[in-house]
Amino acid sequence: MTVSGASHSPKITAMTKALLVIALLALGSTTVWAQKVKVVSDPATDFSKYKTYAWDDGMLANPFVKEAIVVAVDNAMAARGIQKVDKDADLIVSALASTESDLTVTNPGVTTPALNSIARGIPASSQAWPVTKGTLVVSISDAKTSSGVWRGTATHTLENGPTGDRVRDAKAVTKPINKAVQKMFKKFPPQSKH
């Protein structure tokens, strides 16, 4: 019996080590997939002149996810003293969420005909950037010039694709959306470089 007990001891130790390695790898992969937020803004823009904003219709298919994003951004804008209006806004806010596949976004104002450079007759340079699955993008443009002045991008925010239950999907992403928007808007408006 002693021999049999001794032969199990190294197996248990090896198994324990293997489980420990697997647990550490799982924890490490969680860290790798942590939400990352990046904010870019036009350094030449005077953000102090902006007092109001309105929403662009955007490209969000799930109305519950859209509502979670709108509420989070509305709260962030209100906390900064920027008022939401229905017309004659200083800023146009749009959002894009990629839950199913990777995308490349070009000219986010195209979703609003009034901001489309073809409709305005004013040529505008194209902006393109990749939007990886799970990413939330909040883009803010000057309403008069249609120029992008600020954009926040949060990766690993909407990791789980649609399940078919839109309400359940929205509940699953509300917390990560709120966290992402809070992180983004810590850098809005950008600090003046003067």
C-alpha cells in the first residue's frame, strides 16, 4: 500500500501544478482582454465654445444597447455642462458598436445626410479606422463644419455577440458600456494646451 500511495503522490503534484498553470493562464488571459480606452481629439479645437449637442442616428441595431450608450453619454455630457438639444446643436454625437464582426469605419457623418460631404457639396477628406469586434466608438463632430473633433474608442466592451434576446444582450453590456463611457469622458473636453 505504501508503494501504491507513493505512486499517486507525484501524479497529484503534477495534476495540481497543471491546474495551477491553467488557472494562471486563465487569469492572464482575462488581463489581456481587459477593456482599453483610447481618446483622440483635434488639438486646434476650442472646446469651450461648445454648449449643446444632438445625437446622430448612428448605426446601432439593438435599440436596448443603443439606449444604454445614449444614456451613458448623455450623463457624461450633462456632467460637463453640455446640454442635449433637438436642433441647432453645436456638436453632433454618434456611436458605433461592433458586436458581431470587425469593421472599418469611414466618415462617420455619412449616416446623417446633412453631414454627408456629398450632400453639402463640400469635399471632405475621408477618415478610416478599424473597429474590432467588441468595440464601442463614440464620435463627436462640430455641427457647423462636420469635422470630427473628438473620438473615444473602447475595445473589449461588447465582447459577447447577439444571442437573439435583445433585452438580455443589453443587460449584459450596460455595465461595460457605462465603464467605457466614464473612461472616455475623463478626457472630454480635452485639456487646453495653451
